[in-house]
Amino acid sequence: MADAKFDITDDHPIVAKGIKTAFGDNVVHENLDLEINKGEIVGVVGGSGTGKSVLLNTLLGLRKPDAGTVYIYGTPRGQLSEKERQALNNRVGVLFQGGALFSSLTVRENVMVPMREHSNLPVKLMRELADMKLHLVGLPPHAATLAPSDLSGGMRKRAGLARALALDPGLLFLDEPTAGLDPIGAAAFDQLILDLREALGLTVMMITHDLDSLYTICDRVAVLLDKRIAINDSLDKVTTDPNPWIQEYFGGPRSRAAAVAGNRGGLKESKK
Ligand SMILES: Nc1ncnc2c1ncn2[C@@H]1O[C@H](COP(=O)(O)OP(=O)(O)OP(=O)(O)O)[C@@H](O)[C@H]1O
Ligand SMILES: [Mg+2]
């Protein structure tokens, strides 16, 4: 289905058009458009409370937009049968802000939750697949039987990522994945996302305030500003945008330091 402005095909796993979101009088999104290319890691930035997490919920279909349409792999979310919705959700993995692991389940059981919900696999096979995912994200074997509360913050993020990857999705949503990690842990997590993208051909939408992540692993940056995506482009283009908020965000000393680190043999270089 061609469109004059948007390419709604498999090459664009996410296309959102004319999204409006309002909570009573609080209009969070108005006429918001977003398009994400297949195989790219896109960072979404914006001030606190501008509606990044709400946008994620809308793209996931957990919240119906008050206007506009979300297409996932070319399929408009609003018109799906239950069966189609399930099939689509199997292609999407998500790591929510804060991780949201079930505290009463072991790490392995957490990774098995999506498999139990969406497949009829024998339990033994689900266990083996869960352990493979835990290995994939770099967790040691003994972590499988621990409770989430027994893991460090960085390990919890990895466990959440393993659960997001449980059903072999093509599209991965991450909400603040490196928040709360020390700089070494955050850099390792960034590298993991980059490695997984290379190995699994993932498309990744990552909400982040982490300037190092933006400079080292993101192909594009989408800025949520004034209720819409003001710009969705390479960092070179975004950082030269004259908008005062963008200039303040990317022109400060922290951003300059991240830019220097990113250009000095940053992770993004190594993937080419
Ligand atoms: N269920 C809800 N009911 C009413 N208002 C809500 C609801 N969920 C979110 N909001 C409002 O929507 C706005 C955007 O919230 P959101 O959590 O998306 O911000 P954010 O950009 O993710 O912020 P942060 O960077 O702090 O995570 C806020 O004003 C919030 O109060
Ligand atoms: Mg948020």
C-alpha cells in the first residue's frame, strides 16, 4: 500500500501517521508522524513527560490513539482480528522502562512467560530456549534459577532483554535501557544491542536520555518536541537543527563529551 508521504511496507516496520493522544485536557501528541527503517537503531529523545513512554504504548497497541494510525510491518493496528494481533505481537519484543520482571518468578521463568502465552511448546523445550536467550544476552548459567531481586541492575536489564527476545522478534522496543547502569555497564549494554542487531537483523526503537548511547549506537535520532516528532534524522542533521531545545540538549558539555567519545573509535565505527 503506497502512500505519498510514507512507505508502508516491510522496509518500515513502524509507521505512525497523525497520532493524537490526550488525557482529558492534557494533549500529549498532536499530528505526530514517525517512520522507522528496517535494520536501524533509532533513539527517541525528548524532555521528561513529553510522551515517549506513552508513544511506545501506542505503538505496541496497549493504548489506542485518539486519532491517527499505527502500522506495524504495514499492518494498521486498529483493524486487526485477535489472531492477527497475536501474530503481530510475536514479531515485537519490548523492554519496558524499569524492566518489569515478575518478582515471584525465577529469571528463566520470566523469559518463558511470552512462550507460555504465545506458543504450545513443551515445557522442557521452553526451558532450553529460555536458557539460550539468557546465554545470548550474556548472563551466566546460574542466573537462570535466581529471583530477579538477586540480580544486579545490569543483569536485570539483560534478563529483561532476554524476555523481550523470547519469541525471536524482528522489532525491539527499549524504554531507557541503560538508565541506572554505571558507565561501564551502560557501554556493555549498548554493545550488546549493537551485536544483537548485527546477529539477528533487528530493528530497534530505543527511548533514551543516554547521550553516549545516541552517539555510539544509534543510526538516527527522533526528537519528540511540541507534541510531535520534530526531526528524525542522523545525529549530524539533528545536532545542527536550530530549534532552541535541540541546541540546548545537544550543545551542552555532556553532549560534546559524548560526541568526542563516540567519534573516537566509538562502537558505531566497529560495526561497519
Ligand atoms: N494513564 C495516564 N493517565 C493520565 N495521564 C497520563 C497517563 N500516562 C501518561 N500520562 C501523562 O502523559 C504525559 C507523558 O508521559 P510519559 O510517561 O510518556 O513521559 P516520558 O516522555 O516517557 O517521560 P520520562 O522521560 O520521564 O520517562 C505525562 O504528562 C503523563 O502525566
Ligand atoms: Mg518514560
